[in-house]
Amino acid sequence: MVEKKLGILFLVSVILAFLAGFFSSRILPEVPVGSGDNMFNLITESFERYYYYDIDEKEELDAFIESMRATISSYARSNNDPYTRLVSTPLNTTPSDNESFVGIGINLVFEGNNIRITNVIYGSAAHQVLYPNDLIVGIVVDGTEILFEDLVGETEVLSYLQGELGDTKRLMVLSPESISAVYKDITYSEFATPSAYTLDLGESNIAYIKITQFAAEIEGVSLGTARVFSEILKTLEQTTLSGQNKTLILDLRDNPGGSLSALHNQGISGAFPGIVQQLLVRDLDNPAFTMVPKSGKVQTFIGGLSAPKPYDIKVLVNENSASAAEVLAAALNTRGGYELFGEETYGKGVYQNQVRLKDIQGVRYSLAYTEGEWFYDGGKNVANDPLVVATIAQSGVKAIDIPLFVETLSLDMVSYSLTTYQDFLNYRLGLTGIDMLRTDGYFDQKTLDAVIAYNTIHAMGVTNQITYETSKIIFDEYLEDMRDVSLDIQLQELISIIKNS
């Protein structure tokens, strides 16, 4: 399932089906056979001339969007390429100077024209208002209910959800067990989505920087990750990293990648140095990494320092560290000699570029396509030669999937959704050893005892079930605990390794 962040990025997959029926060829006049370049126009003109039903502008736009998706998906599928795709981005949700976004603050997937929530961003407008697995089925405009299923397609749905800072939208929301939708008023807010930030670990000799993604600099709009990282690093080098026996923890976990310009400025005059140039020594004979596009011309990328940093760097990665995150991790490891910790990375050995296609009804459609492969350490590709990572297993709340309510759960039920709640109750109630709950989704007596204990702590009216109300409390606590650095077992273990070395 592909998650999407409303206000940043919308990705959906569509199967284009052709329904065949009977018609009499002698009734219709002959039409010329068109070339591939104008086939869509030819088909549309034929429909407008001869089709029994009227084709309006919205239907034509939706058909055009589906034709773009179908074409791109066909090429990608035939080459077993999961990365080439059509990207749609609302034009009114661009990042601000402090790397924040205006919007609702949810991750979602489309189910038909309805919107299924898969996650909610902490501190956003949707926080503690909407919950994972809620279904947005419509919107109220000037007192009139507009059901998404009655609209032409997702483009029209997104047009109703566009908004500016301070705008209030009345959404029609179905919880997983509700029969009728309830109104939820959401006031669009600006919430932080920094591509890089630091946290105070409470350690005098250890500094920390988290990079969530690699964003390009957009003049007058966004600083870009390279510049944000540089400002954070400069401050830390004047404080925590100043002196002897200092260590910087660079956290690349759950970083899906992003813009090459955040890693390296490619020698462009006046462009801000990328993170590779900020952290690694300039060595013409040993590139930090190379990229090879279809032309076969090798592009080399080198560090930018005259001398190594006076402190050590430890890099945290996991299975969701991909693309540009893997490039940086590989370069730091093989050219800087810095160790990697955590779990084996994703293994994405190709890189993408993007071409703008068309703006339609407030949404920009672009082609994200695989442009080539990247290599590290003199010719290794991470897809075939995984990075060497010293394993630190994650546990606790950071190892628990997002709690997703599907139905009310009670004694003797079996449900896949219960497994996550059992994991959470083990963690939250501190259950260990023989007291631990099973995590196979069966609601046994021990699970019931834990549910009663949890519901009693939170003064729930119903104590012997996991209801929708219980699930909301669990999710709120889950989001809160995910932000607590002291509960990040991988990070805390790495801190211990550094202090004991």
C-alpha cells in the first residue's frame, strides 16, 4: 500500500479497462487512423461526434489523466520498474521557508473516490480529530453535502480539498464501524515537516542530526536540506562537537531519499555545497559515489573538505533507508571510514529524475522515471552489494506498526488487526516473560485481562473490548511515544556503544 501525505505528495495506481460492446459498423462513418501522438485526441473527438452520451470537460480531463497513468505504468511494468510512476502534487501546498506545510496532515490512499486515512501527522490539523482507517466520503460546501463517489475522479476530489492557511473544511467521515458519516471540521494549519533537525540527547560529547528526506533548495520558497543541515551542523560544531572525543550521530532511518542537489551541488557555480561535500574530504582519485545514466557517461561526485572532520560520525540506518539516504551512508562508510549501525538498508541501486507534464485543476502531474544506476566504493551497486551495517535490533514502541482499528475486538475473536494492539499492550503495560501477550491476533483470556487493565486506567465505559474509542487513545499514546527519544532503543543502544568505546 502506498502512503501519501496530503499537501506534499499524492501517488495512486489505476487499472485502465476497456469495455467492449456491439455496434453496427455500417451506421458509423469511417474515421482516419491516427498516430500515437494524437490518438487520445482522435478517440475523444470520436466520442464527442458519435457517442450517444455527452462527454463533459471533467470526464475528458479524468480520461486524459488515466491515459497518462496507463501509459507510464505499462512501460514501467514491462521493465519490472517499481519506481517509474505518475506523480501528482497539489499546486497550493508548497513548502514554506521553515520547511512546513499548510494542509490537513494525513497520509492516505484512495478507495474509489473516497479517501482512506493510513496515518495522521503529529501536531497537524488532523491530530486527535481524524484517525487511521477513517474514511473521508465527502465534504460540506455552503451547507450542501458533496459525496466524493458522485464526483468524476480523484482530481475533482482533490480540488475540493485544496485550502489555504486558516480555511475550515467540513469533512464527512465514516469510522470503520459507523453506518452514517459524521461531520469533522478541520481548520487548515501550518505544521512542521523539517527535512533535517537536531535533538538534545543530554550527552555532553554526542550530538545528533536526523535527516528525514533530501529536499532541493527552491529560491524564495524552501531552504533545502543541504542548507538546513549546514546551519545545524555549524551550531553543533560550536557547542557539543567542539573539543576532543566528540561524536555526531547522523540518523538516516526511514529516509526514502530525495533530491541529488541536497547531497552534492554537482560543481554548479554558486550552488550551495551538498551534504557529501560538507562531510567528506575532496579526493579526485576516490569519488564518494558515481552515477551512470542511459548514455553510459559516468558522473563522479567527490567530497569538498580539505581535511577530515575532527570528530567521529556514526550513521544510523534501517530497512527504510533508501536511494539518496543509501548514497550518503555508502559514501560516509567507504570514503570517510564511518561506521553504519542499525539494520540493512533497502537496497535501491537506481536513481530517478522528474519531468513536468501538465497542470490540471490545481494539480501538477509529473513523470518520475528511472534515469540510471549509482555506484559506491569503486563500482559496487547496493542492490547486489549491501552496505555493511553493525546490527542493532529495534524494539519497544519504535518496532510497533501503526495501530489500525478495523472492528471492535472481544474475547475469542481472531483478527489480524489485534496483533498490533497486543504488541502495544505488551509495550505499554510493561509485560515481559510469561506475562507477555501472544501476538498472533487471537483474543484469549490473557489478552482480555490486559485490555481490561488498559481500559480501566483510561476510565473507559466499556472495559472488556477494544472499541473505536479505545483505539483512539492507543493511537494518541502511540504518536506521543514515537516522539520520545528515550524510547528509541536503537538510538539508546548506539549511545551506549559510543560511551563505552
